[in-house]
Amino acid sequence: MYWGLSLVRNQEGKQKVSTGISPSGPIHLGNLREILTGEIIYKSLLLSGKDASFIYLCDDIDPLRKVYPFLPETYSAHVGKPLRDIPAPEGNQSYSEYFLAPFLKSIESLDVKPEIIRTGQLYAEGKFGDIIKTIIERRMEVRDILQEISGRELEENWFPYNPKCSRCGRINSAVAYDYSDGYVYYRCSCGNEGKSNIYRDEGKLPWRLEWPAKWKILSVTIEPFGKDHGTQGGSYDTGKAISEKIFDYPAPLPQMFERILLKGKGAMHSSTGVNIPATEILDFAPPEIVRYMMARVPPSRHIEFDPEAGFLNLMDEFERLLKMNSENRLDEDQKTLLSISSAGKSMDNMPDYRHLTTLVQIYMNNEQIRNVLERSGKRYPENILQARINQARYWVERYAPESSRFHVLDEKSPVTLDEKGKKVICNLLENIRSLGEWKADAIHEAARNAIQESGIPPSEGFVAIYRSMIGKEKGPRIGFFFEGMERDKVERRLSFLCGV
Ligand SMILES: [Zn+2]
């Protein structure tokens, strides 16, 4: 059974999947696994005929932890303030919205459409108020649970609420010392003394209490999370106990997920430069491939992403799945995988990505590429075709390995060929001239025959052709390659080399 369906098969009643992020910097591919794992679980619930919804929490009231390498030194003045209160590195919006906006746009392109909830807004609307009151009133029990399960001792003056200082604006430097009638009283290291209204965004719960509080407030029933939260005595374990014992709410069904590693570079971090921004993935990867990459393996397995040659192989693998689907050869698991990857959209008529990576190296202009495809009887919806061409172009420029790159030589650039090589070229010219239609299969056949007639091994024959056309020993499949070029141009090039 597909892992998503298997995970949710015993869930009963209304289901709500929740994931989220603390928008403290550029959001990278690794974060996509979290939201896409949520999306896959959500779609699995729907495929199982269950009543389900999906929410995404932006923890914009979390404090800025430090001056990250991508920030100017002036941000040291903002460390400790909630992300939503800090100005963005550029423009007029807040720090959190600045990093969220492009990410939210990316997930929309991926057909992931959860209800987006800003945690700061929940506090501002007083949604956390009653639960904060409960936690404060029962703080001795809460404290015991946290200490017992995490094995960590809490300080003598521990208080389950972090007030936001009304003077310096920091949410991690004031110490709460009393509670009365909806207000937490605090003293801040900046010298300020004040009180926070627990029904406003004047403070927040510590992470280990905020997480289960969200479960209860938002009625979460399933939540995927990274393995850092899932260690023994970690925040899921304490959250579960708090939720059950203090809030009388069953902890959501957990699903831990492994990390995404960048091939040859290891784990991705925003701070080390070993990452691909989530927004950049869609510059070269069609949405269904990003979804497929996450859906094809269970969350317990790490994903090693190779944006270079491995990416094309992933594309090929997905295209094989589509082909099998068109031949009615998919088993149930593969059908589920395809349905989740394609977000329920028809994938019957999609341009071949690998072929496009060849065409973009022949033509600078998208219009020409469309004409070439139409000439060989292939028509696609304009928006899909344009997006695919641009993605293939981006991939070639940015990620294609040397073996996938080429440049078509000018008609009259000289190439040294031995006698046999020259014979292949002359035979090829002759065979091509007698071709009826300019079609990949026929061209490929013409090339094979030309090599055979020359009496040299196929591998050497193809080397002669590639050397003549692109000055390399290998290249894209001859049939598609030539079909993608103007027939006249190919003939003129071969004539020049053959000397006729
Ligand atoms: Zn202060």
C-alpha cells in the first residue's frame, strides 16, 4: 500500500494536517519536504475518502535568533525581536513577509494550497489566551511533565510564557514573575518593567508548549515534522504529554521525515550556502517533478537530490511512469503516486524535457522551438510549453553537466576527419538527401545505415558525426537532434565537410 494511504488508514472523523515554518531566512528545498509531506498526507486522506483539511503555520512571532550571514551587521539591533516586527532587508514589508512571500508563491505553483495561518495573528486575535491561562494556572504540573520527559531541569524561576518587552521589543529577554487576571508581569534586561496581555500578541509560549497549544486550538490530527523534533524526550514527546494531560486533547498522528541532501554536498542549510532556494527549483523543475521527488519515497528515507545529471534521470523516470499509465500498466501504488505527483492534473500531453534540453541549445528563441515541435506534429498548451522551454534553458545554463552541453558548429567551421569518418559523413549526406519526411526515426535510421555502409563500428561512426556537428565525441540522440535543426542547414554542413 502507498505509504500515505497506509499512514492514514485508521484515522477516523474530521482530519486536519498541519505543517509550518519559522520564516527566518531564505526558504530552501529542504523546507519543501516538510510542506510536501503534509500535502501528500492531505491528498492521501482525500483519496481515502476522508474529510480532511490542510493548514500551514508561519511562525512569524518567533524571535530573530542571530545575525545570519546573509544579513547586514545592523540587524544585531533586531536580535530577539519577533520576525514580524523587524523591517525586511529591502522594501517596506516585514522581515517575515519578505521571506515568506516568494515561498508562498512557489508552493502555489506546486499546486499546494493549504490554509496559510500566521501564528502572530493567532496571538493578536487572542486565540491562545485561554490555553495560556490554563498553562500558567497549572504551571507546576506542566513543569513536572517537561522535566520528567525531556530529562532537562528547568530553572527555579521558570515561567511558561515569554513576554514581549514594551520598550525594547524583544520577546526573549524579559523575565515573567507573576500572573494576575489575564496579565503576565515582567522585568526586562533593558531595565523596563511591564505587563503583557495574554489575549494579545504581547508575548508567546515557549516552543515546547506552543506546539501542543496549536494542536488543541486548531484541532490538528496529523503532523509531519523533522527528526530533530522526534528524538526521545524531544518536543513531540513533551508536546504529546502536555496535550493529553493538560489540554485533554489527543496528540496528532506523527510522521517524521528525513532530510534532503544535496548530492556530493550533504545536508542543506540556509547559512552554509549548501542549498537551493525553494524558489529556484521551479526555475528548472516542472511542478510535478518536485512533487514526484517527494512522493516517490516514504518520508523515513532521506532524499539525495542531484540537480545535474540525476535530475534528468528523475525526469526520465517520471516520463516512464506516464508512458506505463498510457498503456494501462500501473499497479495501485503507482497510480496513487502518479495522482499525487500530478496533483490530479492530466499529464497526457507534456513536452519531453530531455528533448527540450537539446532544442534550447540549438535555438535562442522559444518561437523557433515551438515551430520545430509543430513541424513534427507535436502541439502543447502554450503556457505549459513556454514554461517548460524556459525551465530546460535554465537547467542547461545552470546545472547541465559538461556531457549534456553542446554548441552547434558553424556551417563552414573546419573539422579534421580521417578517411573513414569522412566516408560516414558523405554517406550520411546521401542518405539524408533521399529521405522523405524529416522525422527523428527516419534520420536515425539514415545515420545507422551510413555508418554501416562505411564499414566501421557504430560507436566510431557516431563519434565522426558528433565531431562534425558539435565538435564533441558524444551528443544528443542524432534523430531528435537533426530533426530539431533546419534540414537545409544539416545538408549544407554535411556537404561542406564532404567537399561536394
Ligand atoms: Zn526590554
